[in-house]
Amino acid sequence: MLTIENLSAEIDGKTILNGLTLSVGAGEVHAIMGPNGSGKSTLSYVLAGRAGYEVTGGSVTFMGKDLLAMAPHERAAAGVFLGLQYPVEIPGVSNLLFLRTALNAQRSSRGEAEATGAEFMKAAKVAAADMNLDFEMMKRSVNQGFSGGEKKRNEMIQMALLAPKLAILDETDSGLDIDALRVVSDGINRMRSPDRATLLITHYQRLLDHVQPDRVHVLMGGRIVRSGGPELALQLEAEGYAGIAAEAGLSNIMDAAA
Amino acid sequence: MTALPTLLPTRRDEAWRYADLKTLGAIWPARQQQVRSLAGAALTLDDRITGNGWTDERIEISVGEGGSLTGTIEQAMDADGVTTQLYAITLAAGARADLTLINSGGRYGRLALDISLHEGATLDLGGAIVGGSDQTLEIVTHVRHLGPNATSRQTVRAVLGGTAVGSYLGQVAVARAAQKTDAEQSFKALLLDRGATANAKPELEIFADDVKCAHGASVGELDKLALFYFESRGIPPKQAEALLAQAFVDDAITRLPEGDARAALLARLASLVSAR
Ligand SMILES: Nc1ncnc2c1ncn2[C@@H]1O[C@H](COP(=O)(O)OP(=O)(O)OP(=O)(O)O)[C@@H](O)[C@H]1O
Ligand SMILES: [Mg+2]
């Protein structure tokens, strides 16, 4: 579903990704772990097409198409969803208007019929209830005044409604309380299906206790330096990144942060 | 709702086409009409300024004790239109006015308000300036706090494209007797193009000592991160920009009901964004 080959990218002339290769098949859940500043969010932004994240080499193929040639909104319509590490507050635009506009924009760009008001409201209510978020909050401005955990749950509501093919969730588990972690994990598991894939960026094993990954990757020095099964996350939890950094020829963790 | 009377006629008025306007101008103030309200009475204002000529009116409104004035003034002239409107409003003790100004049409549009607040009166004013090409649009207010405990809130938002100039000139005068005045002015402008200009000039003239007068002004561009967030959800760039521009004026139009004026304003914002 997603094939990243030898991807390099820079921000403001500073190289952050440096020959990253990663492949995620349909139906799979992959976790990406790595020290602070190693480029995990950068990878997610490059995949979503954020301006300023300049690709200097390599390729990304998504469902047979050149992802990097597409505009951000086209990537979304093609099925890419990015749950942001820091969701953006947008005063003056309600969550419902935002979501309905997004859903219908995606649908019309795919040549599908737009959702009626009633269909949309029904789906939005279900999605909010699934994330344990009071529906009244959906009438408020996007993320404005939301707590950290509420923002993350709001990202999940958006994901559930937009039903992407590939969900990239950048630390969606950070800032969640114990119950919310379970609710969010359930949401991710519900999305699992043979024709969907998920890329989980996380620092913690506790998310992976709820959402069993097929593969775990370690991102350091701008590339994937180690991949393994779920046991790799347990090993990292126990040992930290130092050993892997040394093996990868990165003299210390500070170098590992590109 | 009938429009308030034109006080000094102009050449647009068929009946006055051949009159000596200069002479008339000198005597006309004697004929100034006022709309008066009884105490507790509710006045509504629904002015929609259209056409392609010059609209030049002085409108005097007097709201009685404890009364209210609610309404909208929408300047939506055609491309060559010129507007120089002055609304002179007096709020008696305990009266309140909730007004929304939309200044978006014509070549030159000036909406001026001269508002006097007596004891305990309240003014809540929202203003939206939306212009493109080479339009010049101004909201000019002179708020006079004459008695104690009066409150005035002015929230003006401008979205400007092309080489348009949008200005908010807000003068607040607090008389010696107007203790416990609470006056607030907020102006924010969003510039869509490099050639667009926003001017803000708050002016405070305070003669009482126990007052709260706050003012803030800012000028900015569309938030790139917000645009990315919208696009990452599948919303095309122009549509995302239109939504953000519409959201930007939101604070200024909270009193504007759903209806034609609101719809026209939002459509104008969308076309301003997509014209670029
Ligand atoms: N605008 C920028 N200019 C220069 N460097 C930047 C810019 N934005 C990000 N960086 C740098 O890029 C590197 C990677 O950042 P990124 O946010 O991708 O890390 P991360 O792996 O997601 O970290 P975390 O675990 O803390 O979320 C960091 O060193 C960061 O300081
Ligand atoms: Mg990050």
C-alpha cells in the first residue's frame, strides 16, 4: 500500500530525513519509534505534503501512485490521513462545518455523492460518542479550548468519519488519560481491515499493548535503522535507544536526532 | 423596515436634480429629522446601501431611556459607488445598541458613527470591512461616554485583497462625569495580497479617572499551518482560504442573523479569495 524508498527531506536547508526506506502492506499496522527530534513528525508531514518540507531524494508510492506528485488535499482524497501530534486550533470554524466540508470535498473529488446533512450528523454523532467526546464540543470551533487529550480524540473522530486507507497517527496516544488511551486504541483497532493500513508514531509500549503492531521500526539519523516484530518495542522500553544508535554507527543519541 | 430619511438631498434624487444644493445645504439642518423611541421602545435599523451613485446621508437616531436599537448597516454598492454615511446616535440612560456594519462595496465607502452614551448605556458594535481591487473602505467611529457606567464594545475585522485600503478610525471620548466607563476596541486585519493596506487608529480622550479603556489592533496573513490542516483533510486550497477568511470576520458578525446580509458577506469573502 505504501512504499517509501530512499527518502530524503530537508527543512530550511537542514537535512532531516536521509535515505529512509519503509514499506507498509494493506491490512498492516506498523509502529515507528525513535528519539525526540529524530524526524518522525517530519516523515508524517512529508507524507501529507506540508509546504516547507522539501523532498530532496527518493520516492513514495501510495496505492500505485506517486504520492509526492499530489497536492495535500489530493492525498487526503486518495485516502491518506494524518493525525497531528499538535492538532491546530481554528477559531471561527466549527468542528462540524470543518468535518462536513472535508468529507464532501473528498467525496466530490472522488466523484461520489456528497453526504446529506442528516447522514453527516448521524455519522458525526456516532464518531463523537465512540471517542467519548460530548457532541456539544463538535459545535465549538475546531480544537479551540480543547484539552490536549480532547484534541487527540478529535483527531480520531475526524479519522473515523473520513475513513482513510492509510492513517498516520503522530503520537495520538500522548496526552491521553488511561481511559482515553483505551478508547483511542479501540478506535484504531476498529479501523483495521484488509484494505487499510496504519502507521503509528509513538514513544510508548502502552499503546502497543492495546494495538498490536505487525512491525516496529526505529527511526534515527533520518532513516529506519532497525525493524522487527512487537518484541522490538519491548526491547526499546527496557534498554532505550543507545544500543541501537551505536550499532547503527551513530555515536550518540544526539547524532541520532539527525 | 423603511430606510431612514435622507436629510440632505443629492443630485441622485429626481425631485432635487435642478435645485441649488449649496443653498439648500445651508438651510437643511433645520429640517433634520430624528427617529425617536419611547423609553423601553425597540428600534430596528436595516439599511442596505446599493447602486452606483453617491449615497450621502446623515441619520439621527435617538434611543430613549432603557430602550434599544438593533440593526445592520450594509454598504454593498456597485463598483463605482461612493458612500459617505453618518449615523448620529444618542443612547439615553440604560439604553443599548447592537449594531453590525458591513462595508464591502463601491469604490469609496465610508461608514461613520457618532454615538453618545448616557449613564449605563451599552454599545455593542461589530464591523466587517471586506474589500479588493482598489477599493477604499472606512469605518469611522466617535464614541462619546457622557455619563457614568456606560459600556462600549467595538469589534472590527477587515479582510483585504488587491490594493484595497481598509481603515478603522476609532475615537473614544470619556467625559469627566463618565466614571466607570468600560470601553473596548478591537481591530484585526487579514491581508490576502501584498498590495493591500490596513490602517488602524484608536484615539482616546479621557477626562474621568476611574475608567477601563482597552484597545488592540493587529494585521496578519492567512495562517499557513491552519491551511495545511484543512488541506490535509481534503479541503482544496481556495476553499480552505475562504473558510479561514470567513472565520476571521466571525467575531465581528456575531450579532448578524442568518439571512441575506450574512450570506452575501460570506460569498463576497469567498470570491475575494478565489479572485487571486
Ligand atoms: N522549521 C525548522 N527548521 C529547522 N529545523 C527544524 C524545523 N522544524 C523541525 N526541525 C528539526 O527537525 C528535527 C526533526 O523534528 P521532528 O518534529 O520530525 O522530530 P520527532 O521525531 O517528531 O520528535 P518528537 O519525538 O519530539 O515529536 C528536529 O531536530 C527539529 O528541531
Ligand atoms: Mg514528533
